[in-house]
Amino acid sequence: MPQLNPSPWFAILVFSWLVFLTLVIPKILQHIFLNDPLLRNLDNPLMEPWDWPWF
């Protein structure tokens, strides 16, 4: 029964994880968020009153 031989499947598993760790992970970590919460100005928050139109 050749499907019980772990040798080729283990090599495929190791190679796929190697590709994942070397190509995909750095590409994900270089992603820049467009709305970065750390770039907000926290010194002076905008606190404008909101007028209700029915009053």
C-alpha cells in the first residue's frame, strides 16, 4: 500500500511550510494599514455638539 509511505508526503509538508514561512509571512508583516489607530492625534479630540434637527 503506497499511500502508507510517509516519505513523499512528509517532504511535501516540509516544503510547503518552508514556502509559507519564507514568502507569505514577510509579505503579510509588511502590510500597511490605511487607518492606523496609532497615528491619531490624541491630544485634542474633536468634541463638537450635535444639534438634533427636531428640537
